[in-house]
Amino acid sequence: MAEKKAVLTGVHFMSGDIACAEGAIAAGCRFFAGYPITPATEIAEHIAARMPKVGGIYIQMEDEIASIAAVIGASYAGLKAMTATSGPGFSLMQENIGLAVMTEAPCVIVDVMRGGPSTGQPTLPGQQDVMQAKWGSHGDYEIIALSPSSVQEMFDLTVEAFNLAEMYRVPTLLMADEVVAHMWEKVVIPPAEEIKIVNRKKPNAPPGNYAPFMPDDDLVPPMACFGEGYRFHATGLTHDEHGYPRTQDSDVQMRLVKRLCDKIRKNADKIVRVEEVMIDDAEVVVVAYGIVARAALSAVKKAREQGIKAGLVRLITLWPFPEKHVARAAEKTKAIIVPEMNCGQMVREVERAAKTTPAYHLPKLGEEPHTPLEILEAIRRHS
């Protein structure tokens, strides 16, 4: 089936999980491996029905470890590949996420966050995985993580996650939360030809001259896939530009790991996305993401009606952290409020970026996310 036939164009009423699944298909995803887990199961269920109709492959694996392993293999076989999970499954995937970083296998991992730790609250929201998204696997590396706040963004940011994964050859995370995943809203899907699609760079060199990890000027190597006539070695061991293990060579380790970090760090300005609302004259700025950002926007607007100069910085990109945007907002304000559904995670990054401007954490755990009134009361206290 032609790519444009795979895109369900038009106006739809969808849940966030279904919008995510449709975004993946629209982005060109043709392989999904996963294991059922609340509140992400509907992504797998919908893709299981849709993939055969668009010439793709769905496979339910025996667990989350096998799921991410299959996704890495599919990526190296030339397919755009994705899996979806929640906190406990995300924990199980961490070692292989590190393998995807080291082998530079583009792929998308959706984590629909729920209350933790351990089994926690399977059907209730949380934002407790955002630091694990950055630091969950061992070693030094950089990763990309996006945070949707609406069902429309579940579609749009899934497409963007695939584009970023392909562009930078890095596993890219969609860090949703249970509320956004399970709510139903209007979603507008444009015609297929209007959806920006990025595909990985392919090598121009003949097979005999191909070095699989030799980067271009953008620090990203062109990627040949298995079955395309190129013979090469892909390993999680420290390796040189030809893919050969060089575990005892400190220069190779330095060159490789620094490049894996720099290809994201040096392109952070191109990757990072935030939404800034009324921050130019704000005396109190709220920094929020995911479902909490919706309540924060209502609170900021209400504060303005009451004569309080409040603003909002909504983090769409969590990693790399939008440090410059937060720092600029902090220069003009006397206080920053960070409401999160955790005991204090992204607030630490906000504090680092804000420097001398105080950042006040507003935690909430349990059944309901923050209400606009709760955030408004915090704005009043610190205005």
C-alpha cells in the first residue's frame, strides 16, 4: 500500500494512545514489538490491527527486554521501528536502550508514565520516569525525549520522534502520561504529503570503502542496513569507526563517547522545543510539562486576570533540557514554580538553569494531576 494510503487524514476523535499509534504509522513505522502494559496497551492493540493493512509487522514479544531487542534488530534491517510501555517495562528496557545508543540504532520508545515505584498505580498518572529517561542506562550518553500535553501532540510528537531518531541515529523517547494517553480529543491529521518525514542518511561510499561509524560533519554517520550489500560489525563494545572492538584503547573510547554526546549537545538548539506564554514581563514563571502544563496554562491566565504578572514555559522537549529557555525566563522573574507529578525531578534541572532565581517545587502524587487552583495558589504565594 502506498504511504499516503496509510495516513488517516482528516478530523478524528481519538484517544492519546490511538493518536500515537496513528502518528507512528504516518511517520513510516512498519515494525512494532511490544508487551501489554497499562496504560500503554491500547497503542499495541491499535497498531496490531493497523500494521497488516499498511504492509507492516506487529509482534507481541514475551517481555519488554525482548521487545526493545527486536526493535533494534528491525531498525538495523532497515525499518522504522517502535515499542510502547510504561514504568516497569521501561525499567526492563534500559540496558538495551544503551545498546541502541552505542550502535546508533534509530528507534522510538513510548513510555506512558504511571504512578510508581514498582507496580505502583497501573491506571493512574505520574511523571516519575523523566529522570530515568535521561539516566536510566549506564555510561555517558545523550538522548532525546519529548513530552506531549494533548492528544493532537500524541500524534504530532510521535511523528517528530521518528524524524529526530532518524536524523540523529539515536533512540528517541515519547514521555507521555496516563491522562494524555487515555483522554479523547479532536485530532487533525493533514494529508500525507504535508507531513514532514525524515529518513536516515544512506552511505555514498561503495561497500568496500564503507566505515559504518565514520561521521559526517554533523557527527552522525550514514547508516547502511543489513541486506543492502554492506558487510560491517555492530557491537555494544567500544568500537572504532569501522565497528571493530577497541575496548582497551582510551583514545577510541574518548572519541566515540564524546561524539555520541556531542551529536545531541551541539544540535540542541535545533532539537529543543518549548512553548512560552506571557513571559516577557512575568514576575512569576511556571515551568511545566505533560498534563500538568494544561492546568498551569489555566492558572497563568487566571493570575493575569487578577493582576498578577505570571507566565508559562511549557517543556515540549525534556531532553536535551531546554536550559537556555529556562535561563532567559529566570533572568526576568523573581520566582519559578515547577509543578510535577513526582517528588522532585525536573525541578533540579530548572534550579540549575535558573541559577540565583529561586525555583519552588509543587509536587503531587496519586489519582489526580494538579488543578489550576492549586497552581494559582502557588503563583499567589510567590508573586
